[in-house]
Amino acid sequence: MPESDEVEVIDYLDTLWKWKLLILVGTLVVSSAAFAVSMITSRTFEARVLLLITGSKIARLEGGEGAGKPEISPEAFEAMIKSQALALQAIQQFGMDKEPFAMTPTKFLNNIISIKPQRGTNLLILTAILPDPKLAAAVANFVAQKAVELNARLNQADTVSTKEFIQQQRDQARLAMETAQATLTEFQESANLETLRVEQSFFLQEKLKLAQQDSDDTHQLKGLESAVAELGRALTKQEQLLSVNKSIFSDPSMLAAVQERGAMDLKSLSSVQLKSQEINNLYQSLQLDLINRQTMLASLKSQLDHVASKLKENEAKLISINRRIANTEARLEELTRNYSLAKAAYELFAKKFDEAAISVGSRVTELKILDPAVASITPRGRNVMRNVALAGAVALMTCVMLVFFLEYLQSVKRRHETIPVHGSS
């Protein structure tokens, strides 16, 4: 097996030596062509602009590791700079849409402009490659400036729209608060709650006076009723007329009549007893007192009825006043609560929206030109030796593969020639 392998390696080397001229000539031709192309290719100049991405100076309100740090995405700025619209502006600005450039936005972005972020930093390198160094510098600076302006417009538009939204929400909350406050003030002025309370106090004092008068009159009525009853009982024990026995001499009129007639002597007249009825003065006194007490009792009852009527009227007025006061206080409490809620909501909205505005400001990132491009006096290296070496290596590999292929074809042809024709003697 080793001998077989050694024979095969020798065969390969023999094949390469056999075709050495083709391999050498092919490699030299391709290398020479690469050298010639590299030499006749026009020189290009490179212009670089150093861009800096800076975050907002406003610290973010959110907690955590990212608090106070701007959110910077170099990829977003790279995509913004390499936009078709920006490329078209540059092409039209420098007339590169005409010969000899005949640029399109895609070709411009692929062949002229390149963006390279510096790893671990907030720096971007914008590079423009063109045959004219001044044009390359002008194109690089133009694209960089337009990118800075575009970023500023985007930041401004975002900030303005956010502020308008915040202002609109805050105005709505303030309008709700002012409306609630105006409604509360208007109701306080029209409700006359203090007047209602003064009226309530007046009716309460009147009720106390009437209640005291009713109590006094009731007590007096009970006394009068007791006195009337006592007088009635005392009156029933007395007679209205009293029967009285008296001599004729105690009645001057009767004595005068008898004397005129002259019918009897004085001795016999002295034994005569006359019966008469007289008014009971005690009865009359008790009756008069009873009548007076009954009159006073009737008057007092009438007065009690009047006081009861006034008490009833006073109670109805108090109920009405209390109901009005309760309704007014309930409505006042409701309006006060609505105003307090609207005020608290406005203050909360104002605080949250201010925080949101600061948060939006904290997320704004700016693009700045740190180092503009200048016209280079040194062209970019053509890398002639690298191109020749690369072309030579590719040509060598291609020629080797071609040699083995040609050798394979010849071996196949020889095998066919050595095979005898079928049927020959």
C-alpha cells in the first residue's frame, strides 16, 4: 500500500511537470493582466467625517440600571444616514446623476458612501470614496450635515408632538377642574346655606318657646281643672236658697203692715214666727268662683289649641328647612367631592405629564459632526501587489485543475485506443 501511494504521488508530480509550461504561462498571463488592470485603474481619494452620538443631558426617571443613561443605537443612525432620500439629495446636489458618474441612490450607497461604527464608543465614521479629493470631502460633509439636520427635525417633531399631546391632556384635566370649581362656587352662592341655618335656628327657638308655653299652659290647665272639679263638688254641697225663721219684729215691712191694721197687740205679735227663704251667699260665691274658673279653663284650652296649632306649623316648617338644608349639604358635599377629585386628577396628570415630558427629553439623542472631512492629498492605495498575488494564486489553482482534467481526458482516450475491436482476429 505505501508503494502504491508513492507511485500515485509521483504520477501527480509527473503530470504537473509534464504540463509545467501551461501552468507557468497561465499564471504569468493572469498575474500580468491583474497588474495591468491595477495600474490603469483610476486613483480614488477617501474623505472621512467623524460623527458623535450624544444622549440627552436630562436623566431618565425610570429606575434600574438604565436610569440616567441615554438610549443610543448606532445602527438606527447608520440606517438613517444610508437612506435613499439622503443619497438622492447628494447626487442631485453635486450633479452625480450625469456622466461620468451616472449615479443612482443604490449605487451611491453601495460604492461611494460607507458607515462604520467604532466598537465600544458612540462614534460613527462616514466615508466617501471618489476620484476627486475635494468632491469626496464635499460629499462626505454634505451627507453628514444632512443627517444631522434630519436627526434634529425628527427630535423636534417628536418633542413637539409629545408636548402637544401632554398639553392637550393637561388642558382637559384643568378644564374639568375649573368647571367643577365654578359649579361649586355658583351653588355656594345660590344655595344660601347660612340663611337656611339662621331660619332653622329661629324656628328651633320658636319651637322651644312654644313647647315651654304648652308645658306651662298644660300645667295650669290641670290646676284649673282640679280647682273647677273641687268647686263643683263644693257647690253641690250647698243650697241655693236658705229657709229662715224670724219674728215679726225682725221684718220691718210685716211689722208696719200689722200695725196699720191694728188687729193684734204687741205681746201676741212677739210670739208670731215667720218662715222665709234667703239667697245662700256661700253658694253664690262658690258659683261665681266656679264660673270664673270655667271661663279661665275655656280660655286656657283655646290658648293650648292655638299653641298646638303653632307647634304643628312650626314642626312642618322645621321639617321643610331641615330637608332643604340636608339636600343643600348633600349637593354641596357632592360638588366639593367632585372638585376635589378633579383637582387631584389635574395635579396627578400634571405631575405625570411633566415626568413624561422629561422622560421624552431624556430619550432624545443628538447627532453631531465631531470632525468634518477635508480633501486628502494622498490617494487610496491601489494594492497592486496584493491584487497580482491574489490573481496569480487563483490562476495557479485554476491551471492545476485544468492540467489534471486534461490528463484525465488523455488517459481515457488511451484506454479506448488499447481496447481491441470486438470480432477481430
